[in-house]
Amino acid sequence: MTLGQFLKGSAMAAVAGAMALTALPTEAFAASAETQQRARDRDDRRGNARQGNERIRWDAMRRAVQQSGARSERREDRREQRHDRRENRRERNQDRRENWRDRNQERRENWRDRRDDRRDRWEDRRDNRRDRWDDRRDNRRDRWDDRRDRRDHRAWNRRWRDNDRYDWHRYRASNRNVYRIGRYYSPYRNYRYNRVNIGFRLGNLFYSNRYWINDPWQYRLPPAYGPYRWVRYYDDVLLVNTYSGEVVDVIYDFFW
């Protein structure tokens, strides 16, 4: 080996050594930077994880609060629904009670109405029976009265004047005021007195009940019976058959 080769080799070795020496700090620095970067990345990851965990906790807490609020709202909704159901049941029960009372009241009223109708029908039938019985009795009485009236009409005797009990002349002489009974008013306007005789037929207004002498004995006249009535005609007194209007007996100038 020549010297030049040795020197050339030595120089290259020195250069290589120098380059090696300069390369060692750079690699160490690079390794340290890489380690620091890994540490920073690890810290970042830890920070991110911590932030993520915090966010997760806050989200969980917010969801819990929201869920709690939702549960409270649902609980309140269920409470209101239960209250509404209770109110609805109470109202339905009240309506059923009122409807039951109304139906019972209607049934009672209908029963009373039917009872009253039955009572009215029974009373109507009773009244009808009574009326029919009264009508039959009245008809029998009328027929009997008619027969009696016919008998009385045939039996009327004007010889009652021969009975001193009916001496109205003497009684009037001592009781003149009894025969002063006031002015006579004709049932017809502008009608003038006309003397009537036995057998004459009067108009029915002349022997209406306003002209009847209801107490013949007060004037000592015989009692009128059957269809007969003593009737005042001006100052005369007439015995009239009220069925026919026929004058049966007459006394002129009876009243003062």
C-alpha cells in the first residue's frame, strides 16, 4: 500500500467519522422530538378523551334531565288522565243516578196518572150509573107525577071556597096590608090589563116563577099541586096549569 493510498484512506475515514459524529446529535434530536410528539399526541388523546368523557357525562346528564322531565311530564299526563277518568266516571255515575231518578220519577208519575185515570174512569162509570139510576128514578117520578097530575087535574074542585079555612075575604078584611104587595109589572111592554076567564090560555111569561105565589096559605088560598100554580095577574090571582097555560081557577080583585 502506498502512502497516497493510506492517506486517502485515512482522509476518507476521518470524513466518515466526522460525518458520523455530526449524525449522532441529529438522530438523537429527532428521536427526542419524536418522543415529545408522541407525548403531546398522548396528552392530546388524553385531553380529547377527557373532553369526550366530559361531553359524554354532560350529554348523559342532559339526557337524564330530559328523560326525568319527560318522565315528570308523562307522570303528570298520567295523573291528569287518571283525574279525567275519575271525573268522567263521576259524571257518568251522576248522569246514571239522575237518569235513574228521572226514570223513577217518570214511572211514579205515570203510575199516578194511570191510577188517576183508573179512578176517573171508575168515578165516571159510577157517576154514569148514578146518573142513569137518577134518570130512571126521575123518569119514574115524572111518570108518577104525570099520572098524579092527571088525577089531580081531574080531581081539582073549585068548591074549596065553601071551606071556611080558605075564607080569604074575611082574612083580608082584618089583614089588609098582607094583600098590598106592590105594583104589578107586565112581562110585555105596553101590555094592558085584560080580564081572563077559566079556560083561557096564558102566554108562558105570565106564569113564570117570578109571578108565582109560593105560599098560598099566606093569603088563605088552598095549596096548588101537580102542574098547578097560583099566579098573580095584575090584581087578580089565577090558578094556571103550567103544562098548558090554561087558567083553571080565577079570583078577581084579589090584591089591593
